[in-house]
Amino acid sequence: MEKIKHLWRNLSLRKSIVLYVFVFIIIALILSTVTTLLCNNAAENIKNSYPITSEKYYLTNQRGERLGEGSYIGTAPVALSDKDEQLIFLYGIVPIIVTPLYSALCIIAAALLFYRNKLKKPLAELKAASEKISNSDLDFSISYNSKDELGQLCTSFEVMRSTLASNFSEMWCQVEDRKQLNAAFAHDLRTPLTVLKGYDEMLQASNNDMTRETALTMGKHIFRLERYIDSMSSLQRLEDAQPEYIKISLQEIFFSLTESANMLCAAGNKKLSLKNNTTSKYLNLDKSFILQVSNNLISNALRYAVSIINLTIEEKNNGLLLSVSDDGKGFSKDILKKATNPYFTEEENHSEHFGLGLYICKMLCEHHGGYLELENSAIGAKVSAFFKMPSL
């Protein structure tokens, strides 16, 4: 019995469905034959229940005495009752009706059994595995002991999962190594830079004009290196930051955004246009993430806007969408592809702008379960930041 089960479990899907259909066709034929025989027998019993109406003849001897039981010569049709006629008609039509019905039911039964025995379990395994992988959960295994086509697919899926888990583990180790290297790099640079800065200040006090000019140039580059080290440290802290979801008032968020945006636009001598398209009173969000992204986006827009900056918030897909647009020249195709890369900037003054604003915004949005989207509007550039609320 175990051998038969093993052979059946490893039988290919094509052979399995053919075998199921063949077995159930035989069952349908048997059922049709049995039904036909039963109906014919029932009809004959009804006919035989009526007496014979033909005349009976006997053989006689010379004295006129009857010999034997006699026999009927010829038969006369018997008039059946209406009920029996209907029953006989019904018994005659039932086999015609049930034969295709048996065939259809047996085909459905074959399909259902084929699905339950050969498809249901592996499909459930694959569905559960795909959902876990989509949620970045690789701590599981796929177990389906069969050598049919779906068994081979499950085996391939398990190999893929194992490979992904190994690659993710290796990538995680590389990310952690990179973070430690950046931290060590930033820390180790501070001491020599402090020494150089001290010597540079001494040289700037020299009476020699050339020495002072050289010292001033050195001071600018030392300042740039210090800013670069600070940015590396800030990035490391932001990469490890996770949102703290708190129920906060949308009116409070809009007020805070308005307050900081007005200060930034007033300092940049630009007009600010505000729109609040939200309808809910409260959402579970991290206010600090939203404010930091908003300030970065407005500061970025200030450098390119001609006269006006638009700030809009609205509810979307169980979250908050923050949009900042300006009336500047917009994004070029190259910038649309690279603007969110770390340390990407088109500005020549790298000591002031390292090209981290949009990268930081993207990172904070993704940590908040959302995204950052860049596009060109009808009048200039537009950046949309989405913050998704946590699932209940």
C-alpha cells in the first residue's frame, strides 16, 4: 500500500488528470448501465402485473375430456392505467437523462479530487511562501514531498528562498561593515583635521600675504571636510532611525508645517501657497519624520524656485501625502534618475550642499512605509512624500 501511495504521489500532473478522468468515466458508464437495467426491470414488472387476456385452448380425448392444463393461443394487448403508462414512460426516459448527468458529475468529481490531492497543498505552500518573501520574511521552509511538476516547482522555490536568505544575510553583513567603516573613518579623520585646523589658524595670523592666502584656501577645504564628516555621521544615525507612530492631530501637523515653511520662505524671499486637503482629525504617524522631510523639500525648492512654493497635504491609501512644488526650471531627465542618490548634486559649492537632502527624504519615507516621488509639473518641479500608517 505504501508503494502505491508513493507512486501515486510522484505521478505527473498530466498522467494524474488522465487517470482521474478515465476512472470516473468508467464509474459513469457503470452507473448509467445499472440505472438502465433497473428502469427496464421496473417497467417489465408493471407490465407483468396485468393478467393475460387471450383465450385458453385444451386438448380433449374421444370422450371430450380435457387433457393437460391447456395453453393460450395468441395474446391481446392489455389496457394499462394512466398512472402505469406514465411510470413506464418515465422509466424509459430516465436513462436518457441520467447518462449525461452522470458524466458531468463524474468529470466535476474528477476535477475536484485532482485539485484536492494534487494541487491544493503545493499551491497553498507557494502562496504562503510568496507572501512571506514579499514581507521580507525568509525564515521558513517549503516542504512538499512529491516529484511531480508542482513538487519540482516547490523545490525550485525553496532553493530560491535559501539563496535569497543567504544573499540577504551577506548583504546585511556588508551593510553593517560599511556602517562601522564609515563611523571609524569619520572618527579617525576628526583628530588630524583638528590638528590641521589649529595649524591653519596659526598660518592665517602670519605676516606673509602668500602664507595667509594659502591658509585661507586650506581653511575652506578643512571646513568642507568637517561638513562631510558631519554628514556621514548624520546619515548613519538616520539609517538606523525608526518611526514612532503616535496618534496626532492633522491640524497640528499642518500648523507645524506652515510655521516652519513660512520661516524658510521668508528667509528665501519666496511666496508660500498652502493647501490642506485632509478630512480626518487624527492619524498614526511620526511627526518628526514628516517635519524633517518637509523642511528638506522646502529648502531644496527654495534654491530653484523663481517666486512661489506650493505645499499640499492630503490623505491617500491609509497615509499622508505631502507635496512640495516650485515654479523653477524643473528636473532634467538625468536628475530625475539620480536626484535621490547620496551625495548627488549639480551645484558647484559642495561645501554648502552635499546632495543629501532628497536622499534623506527618501530614506525617511521608506522607513515610514512610504515613498518619495519626483516629477515635473506644469510650472516647475514637484516632489511628493508619502507616509503610510502602520497596519492594525
